[in-house]
Amino acid sequence: MSYSQRIARVRERMDEAGVDVVLLSVGADLPYLTGYEAMPLERLTMLVLPRRGDAKLVVAQLEAPRVTPQPDFEVVPWSEPGDPIALVASMVGSAKQVAIGDQTWAGFALDLQRALPSAEFRRASRIVGAVRAVKDADEVEALRAAGAAVDTVAADMRARPFAGRTELDVHRELVDRMLELGHQHANFAIVGAADHAASPHHEPGARVIRDGDVVLCDFGGTMDGYCSDITRMFHVGEPSTEVRDTYAVLQDAQEAGVRAAQVGTPCEAVDAAARSIIAGAGFGEQFIHRTGHGIGVEAHEDPYIVAGNTDPLVAGNAFSVEPGIYLAGRFGLRLEDIVVATAAGPERLNHADRGIAVVG
């Protein structure tokens, strides 16, 4: 889908929501619509996208050479010293309903509110997020390619030694392998051994992995503009009956969540499908996060697979299904695949072996 088509879809959403102008600064929305990623500087960059009329990209003059011209917006450089807030405010004019990028620096947002006292501000994610959430065929293919790369990493790690290594050492191997297999960025690589695996976002450190340890590896990055995200479990030596039985519950829960991810199904129903299996096995209080998150140009974006989200899945939604069971002070387990909702049913984009890998 071209930038022109994306902007047209955003304007359709603006019509539906009664938004007069969208203001986008740092964050993924700006490159999604323009191809230009703003540096996170104290100098303001902002796309001013009115519902009707010409869009303008306000950018510091020293940054303007980095912008690839597009027919959908005019580049408006500002020089130092200058007042880019006043410049943006003049472009907004008398607009009453203004949607501003969720990741805009607070200082810029506050300054714009003062400069536009008659405007009502709302989150731009309500507009642009809904557009980004529906992937076209090219976007799904990009997600599929990124998923295949981390599948390869996960498969290769099943034959790698874990015992005697630190969590940080395994983390670095995951990062290196993602980059070797085509990712431009490694966004994260969580490695948690034994009781550390019970902390879902554990920061890998100097902990030495030992015989008998469960090891949780959750990793992903960005490849050609689209993200990957996968979680697989490893065990040094044969797992105990308790670990195997608990993991069997988790596998059943994940399968139930994936099967429930049909077009038209509310997001919260997918969460409930996975959660009910875990709760039924007596681990309801140990599943402490949502079942999933959307994925695309960002690792976390719409739609969110969580209780309270009544939005129905539509064809092209891409999201994780990643239930977890965390026994504090003992061990934690999680299983994650990326799934795309299609008219023919849910499609997994990850195919690496989902069983616990017994490693040395």
C-alpha cells in the first residue's frame, strides 16, 4: 500500500471520528504515512494532516535533507532561532478537533495546547492505529519473513548448550542470530532462568544457567520495517512432571486462543479462550498479563487481545497469542506465536517447535 493510500485511509477515519487535523511527531505513525522517521530531538518535527487540504511536514532545516520528498505533503523547514510551535499552530488555524500523536513529547503537546486554546485534543492512535492494525498482503508477507527468521533462531537454539552460560550470554547470542538472519534491529531478547522466568519482562544478567533450570526466551526485532516476536521454552535436562504438566496446560491455552481468533470475534473473547483453560487448571492467578498485542511496524500496537477490548477482529489484524503461567520464586512458562486473522481462519506466522526443548 502506498503512502497516498495510507493517508487516504487515515482521512476516512478522520471523517468518521469528526477529527479536523492530525498532528504526528516522533513515533511510528509518521514514517508509516510519510516514509520519514523523525529523530527524537528537542527540535520539533511534525506532520500537519488536515481532513481536507494539503498536508505539511514541519521539520528543522538541518533535518530537511533527510526527508525523501513525496507527492502527499509539502516539506516546510524552519530555521533556528525560530518558533515551530507557532508555525504548526498557524497551519492548524481554527480547527476544533485535533488528534495528536501518542508519542509526541509532552513539552510539545503542552505548548501546542497553549497555542491552540480553542482546540480539543485527542489521541491520534484512535485514528491512525486503526488503519495500521489492518495489514495488507505486502505487510503480512513482511511479518511472515520476519517470523521465519526468528523461527530459525528458535530452532537452532534447541541444539545449543545452555548450562554454564549466563543469561546475558544467551541474550547476546539471540541478538547476534537475529541480526545475522536479516533483522536490522534486535528490539529485545528476554532470557530468564529458573525463578527469573517468573518475571515476564526479566532483564537478563549474570545469573548462571544450571542443570534443572527452566529457561524462558522471548525475542524479536525489526526486519525491513516490520517486527518479529516469539517465545519458546528450554529446559536444562529432563523437565520434572510438574513442569511438563504445567506446560501442557499452557499449550492447550495457546491453541484455544489461536483457534478463537476468527474474523468477527471480539478481541476479549480470544483472551478469554486462552485464559479459561489456564484458570480451569488452577493457574488463573498466575496468568498476570493480557493474551496478546498487535504487531506491525511496532512490536506492540493495535489490536490488543485483552479483556475489555470488544473490537472484533478483522481480516488483516496481526497479533501475538502468548499466554503465560508464572510461579513466583520457582519458574515461569510462556508460549508465543504471531497470528494473522484471515477470512479462511487464523494463520500462525511462527512454526518453530512449540514443545519444551531439552538442552544441555
